Amino acid sequence: MPHLFDPLAIGPVHAPNRIAIAPMCQYSSNDGCASDWHLQHIPMMAMSGAGLVILEATGVERAGRITHGCLGLYSDDNERALRRALEAAKAVALPGTLFGVQLAHAGRKASSQIPWKGGSWLRPDEDPWRTSAPVAEPFAEGWPVPVALDDAGVQRLIDSFAEAAGRAARIGFDVIELHMAHGYLMHEFLSPLVNRRSDKWGELSRFPLEVGRAVAAAIPKTMAWGARITGSDWIEGGITPVDAARFAGELRRAGAHFVDVSSGSVSPQARVQIGPGYQVPFAAEVKRANPDLVVSAVGLIVDAQQADGIVSSGQADQIAIGRGALDDPRWGWRAAEKLGVEITRPPQYARTAPKLWPGAALIRPA
């Protein structure tokens, strides 16, 4: 019996199934404000069949964005624009769909070009900004040197995360995910490859945990919060799955309801071994060590049987789909068909169900 479509309690909220849409940057915002692109993208994900839709990395300050096109939640204009997009998504969402936003700060990887314009750092004629990090060391050779955050700077960012979380609550999100992976600011503090500070912020988990506690205090108890964490830095001396499991436990004790386990990207020297479900073992390690924490697995999970096997075997409680959902915005519908499960479709599209439309068997043969 498949379990991918079993309901899932994530702290105080309940998802109708074990599928999440992973945060995926769209690089289509205007000074952090959601654009018309988001008015089609987010509702499309809301109809995907996933029980939880998490919006892209959203900067808690203007200088915390990866690119000029990244979402932000640092101003009233940002808040109004994102509310408009979320309301549009909720209007068409499948019953019970939860919505989350990933709050982030890009650290020393900020002030970058959008991917289809090169993806490197912004040049002087591209309106760059000064980046910040735990230490004054660039992400890679040739990249700008960031400012090493002092106590006041660290506290300002903790407050910025809390303020953005309050805005997310007002907008109507159900879930907040804190971005602590992919080489961005909180990952930089967590990784011994980057954080070599000698002060109190040299305690690797201190800053991320302080952010988590501040966010928890800024949102109502009816919202869930958690983090995307790193299962491996893929470099000797970096974060390991054992470290990830330990840190997940610290997050749980700080009040987190879930973690999503990713990996890599803290250094261009990392050699990630990519393959189907390549990050699932990291999630499984975290789950074994933290059985009472909701754990999500992500990374080249593309097939319904593969996804159900991860959940049914207890390696993770939830799976997150990223590019697979961009490729097929009805990924959840297809998964339900393959696993013999019926899910609700918008009535406008219900006539595409296999039992009502013979064409389904022709374009999606068993």
C-alpha cells in the first residue's frame, strides 16, 4: 500500500500528503517584489498535487538577495506584492494545500548575476552591493571580499529574519523554512570550512539557532517553522551527515518542527556525487537520530515509486520535488495515477482524469 499520499502533521499544521514543492528561485522579482511571473508560477505549483508549496529563497534584507531578481520580504512593497501572489495561489489551490516561504540571506554569495546572464558576481556596471559573511573571505577566487559581520551586524540580521517572519505571518503563510544550506549565510556560519571566528559566533550553530528562536518568537503558534539544512559539504573537514543529524536535534530542541536535508554549495571545490536520490541517505541519517522530527528528502527524486519508497521505508517523512515540478507542473497528479490513488482536481480540469478521458492512457501509458 502506498504512503506518499498519507496526511502529514508538521507541528501545528497538517498537509494532505507527503509531497512538497521545494523552493526554487525564479529570478523574476522587482526590488524583491513578486511580479506577474509569480502570479502564474505560484498558482501553478498550488495545483500540482503537492500538500506543501514552499516559495523560493526570499531575502530578509535587500543586501541578502542572491540577485537583483530575487524575492524579498524586507519592505511594505514586498509584503503587498507577495500577499497578492499568495492570495491568487490560494484561490486555485487544491484542498488542504499548505504554503510556506523560505527566508534567506545569501551571505558572501549575494550580489550575483541571474543564472541566464552568467551567474557570476555583479560587475561595477551592474549595480553590485557589498556582501557580508562570518569572515572576510570570498566564495571563490576573483569574487568580491565580503565584510566580516560584527556583533551589531549579526544582531541586525537576527532581527531582520524575525521581522520578515512577522510579515510572512501577516500575509497568511502556514510554514516558514529558514535557508541554512547551499553556501548561503547561515550555512557559512555552520560550516567549519568557512566559520573560523574566535568570538562567540565561532560556535558553529549559534547564529542559526538564534535566528530560529527569534523567528519562533515572531510568529503565531499556529504556524510551523523549520530549516533546509546541509547533509554534507562534500569536502574533507566539512559538515558530515552525523553533524547534520546533531544539528537537526539542536533545531528540534529550539522548537523547529521539520528539516529539509540538502547538501553542497559552500565551496566551488565540492565534488557532489549526483545520482537518483543522492541526498536521501543524509535525510535517513537525520531521521534515525531524530525520530520525532519531520524530515524531508530532496534531490533527484523524480518518480512516484521512488518517492513512495522513500516515505514507506521510513527514510524520510516527506519528499520535496524541485525541477521535476517545473518540468511537469502536475507531478502530484501523475504520481497519484501511478500509485492508484485518487486526489481532488480542480473541477475545471477534472475531465482529464484517466477514468473520464481515454486520452490519458494514450499520452501516459502504464
